[in-house]
Amino acid sequence: MELKFLGGAREVGKSGILVNTGKEKFVMDFGIEVQEGKRPIRPPLDLDGVFITHAHLDHSGFAAGLYSMGYQGNVYATKVTFDLMQMLLEDSLKVQHKKGMNAGFSSQDIGRMGKKEKIMNFKQPQEIGSSTVELFSAGHIPGAASVFIESRGKSVLYTGDIKFMESDFMFGADIDVQNVDVLISESTYSYKDHPDRKKLKNQLLTVIEDTCHNGGVALLPAFAVGRTQELLMMLENIQFPIYVDGMGIRAAKIMLSNPESFLNSRGLSRVFQNCTKVRGNRDRKDAVKRPSVIITTAGMLQGGPVSFYISKLATRKDSAMALTGYQVEDTPGRHLLETGIYSNGEIEVRPEFPIHFLDFSAHTDRSHLIDFYKKTNPQKIILVHGDRTEEFAGQLREMGFDAHAPKNGESLKF
Ligand SMILES: [Zn+2]
């Protein structure tokens, strides 16, 4: 078997891996780097299948681009991943056009891909040629999968984005494969463990309660897919008005129509029914007039309604913002945390309200990664999807693992 890393090696963004079993060729994930729309290396197009681990654009964002280049075969994922992907790809097209970028695919290509979608369920192996492919629940967001491919006595397991601990919103990953030849592992949080999630939740609720009691607005920028819905569930007992703005509304509807894809759909449905879904600027102006909680895209402040709220609230010392997810380098969110200045290319302000960073992660942490490696007992560990993959590979080698952090473009035979 041979692997080639098309993207997402020594970086977070534009994930893509080519698997050549000697008989079949597959691609696992084909994403974009969201800030600048960078794409993975072009694979051969006589592929026998494309597997998408989950809908986030850094894993799925250029899947339709394969069809634009001439790929005509099947794409495999879970049902909710396809539903969410459709929404995210269409939105990504719009955003890239607005920025004057060439997306490299059209809505016709999204349609072409739609006709080639093959829904897979967890733990139901599928035979494609000489290979057997199985998806396992990865616990990251609804629909998120790890991909296991076995062919002619060789095996590879690719985690995708993964989380082992259960949260209020998602069940933990459920993978029962052992002794694989190669384990390709995400390593976003290879360098630290997460704080206790219950404590974080209490901190967040305290920030919200204190802010609203002071007459202010608690602004929660969040990723549309995953974090928005998890935050909603946490706010079940908040006595102040809750507003949801941006694509998180559609994402919540998609998830609610796939209730088996996450925990406690009744809880989400209850809060979702009772919150105000923002439809335009009039609702936005209403939201900032009273003590309230606003959950809005984008999670790393790269665009969307959040800039409206930041500029409206900039001088309001009674208000507060809580960032609740990973802030990738070179995003406005990371810049704001580091400098106190918010800049999105159009406006530049130094908000006077306090900014909190609460690290609710949908990725597993260092200890759980290492536990997983011990349990899975792979011959070789390949680290991707992280800012510190080489450092982590070195540490794993000291622990006795055979670990490697490839570069984009590198191949590996086994
Ligand atoms: Zn993800």
C-alpha cells in the first residue's frame, strides 16, 4: 500500500490523503484552507472512491473540485455529513465569489457530486474491489467518521478529526480496530490536555449571567456546524433572550432532521424552538438593545454577522465576548486574542468589552491521543492536522512508537 499526503500535513487546513492499495486508488478528505482558499495537491482522477470524514471545509471544501477536474466516481460519507457539506460548499462558493476568488468549482459541480453520493453507516464494512472500507464514529461533530481501509493484508486507519470524551452534545469516538499497519492521526492538541469541560461550561454561564445582569450583551462567535448547537444546549437554563445568527440556524435544522447523529436531540430542539433566529439587520439591532446572548458565525471572526455585532458593541464596557473554539493562525480571531484589535479588512476596532477564551474543543487532547495509540497498537503512526506534528512525532518515538510527521507531497510505502 502507498500513501501520499496531498494536504493537511504539518498544518491545519486543506486535508487530503491519496491511498493506493496496488489495486485501487482512494482519496480520504479533500478540503480547503479556508482563509485563502488554498487546495490540496491534485490527485490522479482515475480514483475508485473518495471518502469524506466530516463536513468541515478543511476536510470537504474542495471535494466538488474533483468533479470539476473530471473525476466521475463515487463519494462516500455519512448522511448528515452529505447534508451539512451541501450547505457549507454552497456557502463557501458564495463567500469566495464575494472575495473575488476563483473557487475552482461551480454549483453544477456540487450537483454532479450530489449524484455520486453513497451514504455509509458506521460499522458497516463495504467492499470496493479488493478493499474493504469501514467508517467508525469519530465523535467530533455529527456525522464525523474515521476511515479504515484493508486491502490484501495491509490496513490503514485515518482518524479524521476525532474526540474521545463525550460532551453534552456529542458521543465519544467508537473505534474498535487494533494492530493496524498505519494509523494516520490528527494532532491538533498534541501538546496539551483540555481543561475540565464542566468547569468551562460553568465559567461560560457565569460570564453570560454576569454580563446580562449588568445590562450587557454576551456575544458568542461560534462555528456554524457543531459549536453553535452545543452552545445552544448549554444555554437551556439561561433566563435571558437567546439569539442565533448565521448558518448555525440551517445547520441546527439539518442536525435535528438527523437526530441519531448526536446526543440529546430533544434538548437541542427545545432551546432551538425558544430562541430567536435572526433574519436580518432589524433583528440584529433588536438583539443589541437588551441584555441578551447572541450566538453567531463566524467562529474565528472571518466574516458573517459577527462583525456587525463587534462594531455595534465595541464601546459597550457592559458587554462581553467569549471565543469558544480553536483560533487558527492568521485569522481575525487569533489576531484579536493576541493584539486586542479586531480587523476584518473593512473595519478595525479595539473593543472595550472583555474578551474571554474558553477552550471547548471538538478535538481530543494529548493524553487521549496517546491512550488511543496504546490501544490501537499500530505498526506506524503518521501525524497530520497539527501545528506541532514534528515535535509530537519526536516525543512519541521517545515513548517507543514508530512515529513520523510527513510533509505535503511526501509518499509512504508499507
Ligand atoms: Zn473538523
